[in-house]
Amino acid sequence: MSQYIPTAISCALLAAGLTLGQFANAEPVELNQADAEALADNIVGVGPVLAEAIVAYRLENGAFLSADQLLEIPGLGPKILEKNEKSLLVDGKAHKN
């Protein structure tokens, strides 16, 4: 049983590192130009599935006029906007709460 403890600790550290890595690597992202990979890499709390949903929304509805439109996408809530308010760009301008 003691062999499982290091594995559990290793998994926890890996998960923490990946989460912190996302914060450290996040850069401003232009919602109307970024592909799904760039969105997932640079929006804290958004993975590949939500990133694809952002791109699909943009294709179906046209360019974003405001980062607030992200709230119309299922799975994206106000906390994601808050965590990323300085890095979500629309036409070069950051989101403002």
C-alpha cells in the first residue's frame, strides 16, 4: 500500500504543475482570430472542448463584439471572464468588468 502514496503524490503534483503552468503561460488572446488551440492554451479554465465551442460560436454568430458574449456559450461562466479579464481581447481591447 505504501507504493501507492508516492504515485498519488506524484499525480497531485503533476496536476498542480499543469494548472500553474496554464496561469504562467497564458498570454492575451484575440477572441476573433485565435484558433481553438490558442484559446485553450491562453484562457485559464478553458480546455480543448470549450475552446472548440468558442470557435463554433464565432463561426455561427460572427465576430465577437465583446468578451461578455462568451457567457452565451454553455460551460463558460462569469468566473472564467473574471480570471481572464486582462487577457481576453476583442479588436485589441481587453475585457472590462
